[in-house]
Amino acid sequence: MSSAVFYRDLRAAYESVVSADGMYLRTESGQQILDAVGGAGTVVIGHGVREITDAIARHGGEARHVKRSFQNLTASEKQQLITFLKSL
């Protein structure tokens, strides 16, 4: 008897997921898989909410800019920023 439960085997080769629609994932071969993971975001917001994916797409590159900006600070400027953030 075959199980529909997806057990993780670190030695196995798995197909890549190429798309998602709501709570379903689709593999390269077209297999549809129910995404039954229920993290806090999924439970509160739901699967595949268009407004969330659009917001992520709009802001996708901002984190890299912030990281580079922080890396370019002098040691003194970094310490001042850390001190300020700890005061919040």
C-alpha cells in the first residue's frame, strides 16, 4: 500500500516544484501536491494570497540594498546604529 504522506529522505532525489496555485504545488512532471504545512503565516493569512505575493515581488530587492548600506558604514557608525536600535 502506498502512502500519500511525504516522508523526507535526505538521500533521495526529488522533483522540483515549478509552480503553485493556492494550497497546491505542481512538480516538473505535472504532479499536484497539497501543501499541508500550517505555519503561523499560513494559518492567519492563508495560501497563495495575491496581495502578499505582489508585496513581496515589489519589495524583493530592498533587503540587499539595506545590507550593503550597513556594510558600508564605518565601525563607529555601525556602533551608533546598534546602540540606537537597542534603545527602541
